[in-house]
Amino acid sequence: MNTVSAPRRYHGFSIALHWLLAIALVGIFSVGLYMADLPFSPQRLKLYNWHKWAGVTILLLSALRLIWRLTHTPPALPQTIVLAMPGWQLRAYHATHVAMYALFFIVPLVGWAYSSAAGFPIVLFGVLPLPDFVPASKPLSELIKPWHEISAFALAGLVVLHVAAALKHHFIDKDGLLQRMLPTVADRPTQTPALHLPE
């Protein structure tokens, strides 16, 4: 029987964290865009609180994901894919992942600093007061605010680039790279059917 090994998949916990963070990032970015242009109102205050709670949750999930990544070696890129990719694509692949991991922390931490500087402490889920990241200061809040927006848009751009690259590998290259992170694909080698000859 001939057996052809499929690309090694990520651990189930890594897959769960990946998609949980993906959904959370799309949600928090969408809410951030929507609430930015709302007039001052109780609804806007409620959305700002939800946005901050989601940011802290994403920060904690990112820390958990980083710890998991550092303690569990991810599957290496299949050699066939590495050889087929131009050098610049391989460098972009690694650089994009490093930049996204950095921004997973930078965006919520800068947002936390902005909220503290603006004089609005974060009370997680309305019950757990979190320490101020920086002292309240209007000039400091005005300095920090654009950096939260810039870093959030930078992360959104990298996510779009990441998704576009994954779809290219799946639909154009057809190299099975995306399947390593899909939760519905069975983690087993692809096998050719055995031939049973009459004795």
C-alpha cells in the first residue's frame, strides 16, 4: 500500500486559539469602527466598555497563545512548500507572523494606556477594576489616541494579507497549507486505497 503523508497539522488547542482570536479581532475592529463616529450617548459608553473588555480578553488570549507557542513547537512548513516559495515570500511569511504577534499585544496595551490617560479606568465586565496603565493626563491621552488607531489598522492590514496568502495557497497553489489550521480536517495521512487481489 502506498502512503503519502499530508502536511502536519497544528495541535487542536492551537487551532482553537487561532480561530477564537480571529473572530474576536474581527468583532472588536468592527465595533471600534462603528462606535468611533457615534455621538456621545449611553450606547456609545456601553460600546466603549465592551470594546475595552474585549481588548483585555484578547490581550489575555494572546498571552496564552504566546506561552503555548513557546512551549509547543509548531509544525514546520512542508519542504515541498518551502522549495516552491520564492525567498521573498518566505521572508514575508515569517515577518508577517512576528508582526501580528507583536501587534496582538501592542494594540490592546496602547488602548489600555489611552483609556487610563483619558481618565476612564477599565472595570473588567463591570466588576473587576484594573490598575491604570498610565496616570490621567489629557495631553498624554491626545498623544496616545492616534497610535491606538494606527496600530489597530496596521493589525487589520496584516490580517487581510495573512488571509489573502492563505487563500492563495488553498485555491491557487493547492498545496494543503490552509488545511493545517482548519478544525474540520482529520489529522491523519492521506492514503491510497489498498488493492486486494484474489488468492
